[in-house]
Amino acid sequence: MGGDVLAGTTFVEALPIFEQDENTEGIILVGEVGGRAEEEAAEWIMKYKKRVPDPKPVMAIVGGINAPRGRVMGHAGAWAAPGEADAADKVDSLREAGVVVVDHPEKFGEGMKRLLAQRASSPQFGSPKKIHRTDPGQRRSFHSFLRRYRAADQRSKASQTRSLYIKQLQAFEMLREQGVPCLETSSNEASNKGLELAIDRVNRSPCILASTNTHSDISRLTKRFALTYGSSEPTSDATLQAIADHLSLPSTVQPDVSRLIASLLDIFMSKEAFVLSTTVSVNINGTLQVDSARFGFDDAAYRSSGRQASVHALRDTSLEVREEVEAEKHGIIYVKLDGPGTIGTLVNGAGLAMNTVDALINRGGFPANFVDTGGKATSETIKGAFEIISSDPRVKVIFVNIFGGLTRAEMIAEGILLAFKDLNLQLPVVVRLRGTNEALGQEVIRKSGLKVDAFDGFEDAAKRAIEIAKAHG
């Protein structure tokens, strides 16, 4: 199961159902960067293994270990909010709970076979079991989940899900319009404390994040204050006092804290932001001031219905990465990665794309980019992705890793052919095609006569891509 087992549900809501289901012998979790779902699942699994003598084996994978902090990875919007643990921390939590974590989904099959065989040979296996419930209402069916689902508006097209970060001066201007003092010159960085507004995925609402030091391990120094839409909690005396106490701010600046939080909330709600980050300090006059600000907005608001035109107008594409701007025109999410970047990656689906980057790095490769072509990619989309990836002079080989669900393998193959034909592609290409119409896709490539290394398995394909990159490096 993935993070949203059904829309609006979590791992912890689904795990009890898999525990009680007689036909479920093992459980596989597919997680990714962002949120706390995997950490909460680890806590549940740890308790489950303590209360059940013969627990079902659990395996997992978490994508995004090497995802750039704060970047939105893919069309579905995977990202880590300030104060959230990163993917590596999630892996550690799952392993501590006894979960077998792999670094590529191809390892699930054989891995689960071994775990099930071990369980079958256990003395506890097959003995009568008492149903253990931690909650009287724990045994629910997926039909009860469906009743919680509220149909959302139809998804906008692929290119509508990118995020927009504005310049700091523009963020300062928004705050000054609200009467919040912002620093004109640099300050003592050691004194900076973080006060941010972001999304609390567990409570499905905004939350305040207060960090005692923004230059250290922020996830361990951050306290989260969940909010309720339309309530007065954010500026209540209790909340303000708790925030001031956590940040070790004097009581004299509590009115300043109240003004800043109220201003951030107004901007967050009225301009459809997804993260508003500030660092603050107490100046020589004894008042609270904002030293830096980074504001991120959901650009889909403008692209889907023309909302937030004033915010969208602040975007300056000349300051953005050229490849990322170009990819947007094709409905592709592209994130350029730092480092040698000798292997260009072309993948469908954010989870698999993040995992491909992680797995290549684990095997000694140097990915140049993250690319999510989206589930509705066409041959022209694939050709566009090839054009953008091959424009990076660091790239020595392009690794195509496709698992076809919505995306058909033969369509991917046709896109590869288009790229070679129309772009005069000179870079070597390694392809792994699995899933819907994989045989047809492999046949298209085989009959083309192109010098493409095609593989069924990820390990062989990744090994070949790394070999080519090193040989041409």
C-alpha cells in the first residue's frame, strides 16, 4: 500500500485491516518524503509486534532520501515541510520497528517470499490465534474508509501542480503591508529563530512551526502547533505563550509574535500558500523583527482557474533553472540535482523517480536530475524529456526506468524512437520497461535497430548505466 491507501486515509488506518484480513499474509509499505505517515506506521508496527506472537512480516521502501530539501517532487506534490523528518529518518524508524526496508521495489517479491517462508517454519505459525484489538472500532472494512472520502475537484493538467517561491524582498513587502517590521540589513545569524506556517498532514490543517535554531537540526528543535480552520487558536494567549516559551522570547514581544502569526495566517489563507518561513530575532529596541523570509505558493491556483494572478505575476523565470522552466511547458516535473550528474534519468511517477535516484546513488552512480513525466505522458512528452535531459552537458548516458500503469510501455518506446529521430540523439540510452504492454514496448525497441541497451530487471539496467557513465566520464 502507498501513503494514501484510499484518498484521505493513512497507513495507520489501513494496517489494522491488513492485520485482521485472513487472506493477507504479508504487508508492503511504499512511502516517500514528506509527512509523518511512515513514522506513525513504525510506531503502530512496533506495538503490533509486541502484542501478537506471530506477526505478519512487513517490508517497506521510502523514496526521496536524496531529494533536495523543500523541493516539490513530482505531480502529486511530495515534499518535506519545515520541521518534518527526512526520508532517511523514516527508514531508520521503520527498521527500528523490525520492518525490512529495501532500496528498490523490484526486491519486494523475493524478499517477501523469504519472510513468508521463515514465518511458515516458525513454531508459532498456524497455531490458533486470539484477535488482538487495541481499539473497539479497529476492525473496519475498506467500505468504511470510502464513506470518509469526499470527492475533490477534477485534477488539473500535469503542469498545474508546480510551486512558486517568491523573492525575499517580495515576501518582506507582503509582511510590511501587514505592519510587520522586517530587517533592512544583515543580523547576527546565531540569534535567528524560526517561525513558520505550513501544512500539518496528520490533522489536515495549517500549523505553526517554532524552531529554536534554524542553523542546526531543525526537525529536532522544532515544536509543532496544529491549528483549526477559522478558530482563534493561533493568537490565543495560551498558544502565544507556548510559542514564546519554546523560542525563549521575552514576554514583552508577545504582541509582536501575535501580529506576525496573524499576518502569516492571512497571507497563507488569502494567497493560497503552502509554506511561509521566517527567521526572527529581537532587535536592539526590544521588538521582534523578521530577518529572512521564504514564501511558497501553490501555483496551481492560477493555472487552473486564474486565481492569485497578483502572486503569479511575481514569478521571475529568468532566476529559475532553465531546464526546469522548459520541462514545465511539456507537463514534466524536472529537478536538477547537484554533483557530477553523469546519468540523466527519465521515469514515470514521482515515487519511482525518487527511488531511481536513490538506488543509482546507492550503487555508485551520479544522477543529474529527477524527472516525473506523469501518468498521462505521451510520446511527445517523452521526446520533450529526452531533449531537456540531453541538454545538460554533464549527462553521459540516459537511464529510462518505466513501470507502466497508466503509462503504456509501447508509448514510451515510441517516444524514445521519436527522440532519436527528431533530436539526432547521440547519448547512449539504457531502458528498463515493465508493466502495461511491456512485451510490445520491448518489441518496438528491438525492431527499431537503435543502439539501445534494453533490460527487464532494474539491477542489470542500473549497472549498465553506471558502467557507461564511468566509461565516458
